[in-house]
Amino acid sequence: MHQRDLLVLLVIVCALSIAGAPSHAQEKEAPAEQGSVTAIDILLKPDAVMIEKAQAANARLRRSYLAGYSLDATHRPHVTCLQRYVKTADLDKVYAAVGKVLAEEQPTTWKLKAYKYYYLPMPETGLAGIVVEPTDELLRLQQKLIEAVAPFTVKTGTAAAYVTTTDDPGIVPMVINYVADYVPKYSGKNFNPHVTIGVAGLELLDNLLKEPFESFTFSPVGVAVYHLGNYGTARTELKSWDLQK
């Protein structure tokens, strides 16, 4: 699963869709600091089963490593399908293109399997996640999204393409490269769907991987386009689709 290549994937996840037009979509204004290029994440919103599992794992990591982040409104559990740099002026066109893809799919009928923990080693810590088995449906959706968004993408961006805050003012350079290289380096046959659960010390994470993992299934309940933050986190929701079964 190419963990070495994925160093700094951090909170990456996937996006899914439904047959027919989305039941209703919520659009939000882009942050005022947004520049001419925006780093976006087209992602899947998981159901309560996955959210509960991810939050419980996150709480465990936080008890051991207080400097880690909590899964909250600006660090939402998700499964990334696609990360791209797009022209900010074309965001409405991106939303329309994603919406057309969602009209062709029925992701809320899919059962996705979470089957193990993993982590990406960093200096003194690691970024942990719950790995999801890739399916033909996920790969098909991802390819459709790649093709739909392609006319609006740009090769790369800078830190100005991301959400930054006074508490987290910088963007790790490897994240900038990761998004630029997402297609084809982390898509298609290299796609590693997962839900990131947080950061912790390496000893705890090594022990976590040794523990038995009770696999479980979950389903997507929505799709969104998020403005990326540092470490590839889903920081600001720009557009969402609530999907009906």
C-alpha cells in the first residue's frame, strides 16, 4: 500500500455519489484568504459507524499524545477520493462537474469494509488511520471525478492555496507535493482509501498495529468538496451533497 510514498497523506479520504441528482446541496463561501488557486479534497462522508470508530481511536491517541489533533468540525473523519489544485475562479464549475458524476452513482448503497490500522512514520511520531478495502465502485468513481475535474485543475499550488490559521500558519512542503502528485501517484492502482484517526508516538502506534482489528462495514452518507488545510486535513467545507438511499 505504498506507505513510504504516502508520508504526509494525513487526513485523506474519498468521495462518493448517488443515482439521480443530489437530494439537496449546501454551498458555503470560500474563505476570504483564498488565492487564485485552491487545494481541494473531494471526499466521502462516512456514516455513524465509521465516525464512532474513528473518534474512539482518536481519543485513545490523544490520551497518549496531547499535541495531536482531535477529530472535530474542522478535522472531519472522511475518505478521500481525489485531491487537486483548481482555479479558484472555477470552483462553481468544479461543483457542477462533481454533481454530474454524483447523478450517475449510488454510493449510499455500497458497503465498504474497514479491515486494519496503519500508520505513516514521521520524526518521533506517526499518522495513523483505518484502512478501507478498495472496491471497483470506488475506483470507478475516482476515475470519473478525475476526468470531470481535469479541465479546471492546475499543476501545483503554494501555501496560499490552503486554509491556514494563527495556530497552524504553515503548510508542510510535502503536502503541497502530495496534492500535486495525487494523479497518478496516489490514484487508480495506487489508491489507498482510509480514514485518518490522528497522530501519536511511535511506541503506541506499534502496539496498535499488533492488536487484533475487528473488521467492520460502513456506508457513505454524503459527498463534499473541502478546502484543504495543513497535513491534508479537511478544514473548510465548500460544497456538500446529502445523498438519499
